[in-house]
Amino acid sequence: MSRFASFERTELGQKLKSISQAPERIIEYRAFSREGFPAVTALVSEVGPLLKDLAETDRTAFNFAKQSIGDWVAKVMIADDYEKVGQRSVPGKVFSTGAMWRKKPVKE
């Protein structure tokens, strides 16, 4: 069981997971990855308002929520045959850093 399982069952966790794992998100994750940005950059404008209260009241919970989102995005990217190639700062004021992804090379 994932260390994020208990958070995933909360109302906020369910909202954030739904946003981050929506099937149409892969298009955005691919685009940001292709352009040299962490995939989570695609979520900044949508999850930022949902995390605002946590950021102001409970930094530990805020950081855990961001890590949960990163984990869910990673699952989407791995399922789409991407590999993690590093980390980079994320534009916006939600995530500090995020994973960089690239499509795995086709084996001949």
C-alpha cells in the first residue's frame, strides 16, 4: 500500500488525485515534458487554489499533499512509457521542484 493511501481517502486527496490522474492530463504532461518543464507544471493553476489553506496553516500537510500529487503524476507518466530523468524547479508558487520526464527510447 502506498504511503499516500490515507491522504488519498480524504476529500482533498480525492479531488487532487482526480485532477492529477484525469485521462486528458497526459497530453499536458507530455507537452510540458517535451518543452523541458516538470510535468506537474500542468497542475499549478488548478491545484494551487485547493492547497492555499494548507500552505498557510499546515506546511507539513501541504508538503505531503504536493508529494502525493507528484506520486500520482509519476504513475501516469510511467504508465505512458516515460522515464524520470531528473528534477527541476517548477514555475508558479505551488511546487518547489518536480520530476523531469522523457519518453523511453524505442528498443529495436
